[in-house]
Amino acid sequence: MTFSIVGRDPDSEAVGVAIASVFPSVGAVCPYVADGVAISTQSWDAGRSYGIPITETVANHEISLPVMCEALLEERAGAAGTQLHGLELDGDQFLYTGDRCAEWAGHEGGTHYTAAGNMLVGNEVIAEAGRRFEQAEGPLAERLLEALEAGEAVGGDKRGDNLSAALLVNATESSLAHNLRVDDPGDPIEGLWNAYEVAVETESADDDAVIDAWGEGYPESVVEFGIKW
């Protein structure tokens, strides 16, 4: 049904998630980021009741990601039907696949990423996503998108076309390209790439537009907007 990759870039102090699914509105349900932490909660038992307490608690340095995830799973009646994975900027990781997740289901992790999926054609989907992420260069957002695209290229969901895809990145500098969701039955991953490119182009164009409208001494508040997660 769903596969995702969570990555970190210590150099830019960024963490993020890219995800695609045959489930609609996956970006509204599964990926979560906060300062220094990113996770994906997916499969049967998922959503805000995992994402919000985990990211807020870890971001506030109250407890590590692995300890928080394990404690939450112990309390969940539906834990056998969930996948939960992610990492912290410092490298701590957590990966879990419940035994009631639809086959093929599984996960893997590398130095700078975690990946997981369920109802896939096989483990090659997350394996290829991980390989591409490690080989890719450029901003974290682009590396995550390349990884998602690579996983889809080797089969993705065993039922066929995705319905939705999303990208979330938390970094020291906000960007329009850091919170993108596409609900486009057929090829939402391509749509996500298109949305990313438009966001980057818009930000570049906005620099000139602001100077034209405000002059060189424009107030910083007109360009320093925050991105909601």
C-alpha cells in the first residue's frame, strides 16, 4: 500500500520524509517532521496519534526516538498492524514492521536513512530506494525524491498505480519546497517532482519581485516565512 524513506543530512542540519501510496491523502496521515527528527507512520494503525507525540517529545529532547517509539507501541492495541520508522539528526534510528502488515512488508536502514513499505512487490523496492538515496547528491529534498522514484521504478506497490505522494523536510531555513503533497491518481511521484521544481523556481523569482516591490532595504519579515508541518 505504501512505501517511504526518511533521511538526514548532517551538513545542512536537515531531516525529511518522502512517501508514496495507493492510499489517498498519504501526506495528511503518515509523514511527520520536527526539529531534528523525522518519521513515517503507515499501514493499518497510523496517523497523528503516533506522529505528533513522537516528533514533539523527541524534538523537545525529552526522550530519544527509539525509546519513545517503543513505549508508544507497547500501549497500542493495533501495533501489530503498523509500520513505524524514522531517525534523528544525530543518527539515532527506529524501525518497526508489525506482523499483521500486508505482504510484502519490511524495512531497512543505512547510516543516513531508514526505509519501509508494505503491500509491495518485494524487498527490492525499499532496497533500491535506499541505494539511490546513498548515491544521490544535492539537497536532501531532491535525494529523497530520487529515492522514492527509484523504489517505484522497480515495482512499488504490487497493486499498481499510486494515488498520492508527499515530501516533508525540516531544515534550518524554511522553503516552499519543504512541504509538498500531491493527490494525483496515476503518477503522483512525477507530480511531486513537478511541484518541487515549481516551488524552487517560485522562490528564486520571488527574490527579484520583492526587490522590485520594496527596494533593496526590504523588511526581512516579507521573505522569512515559516512552513507548517
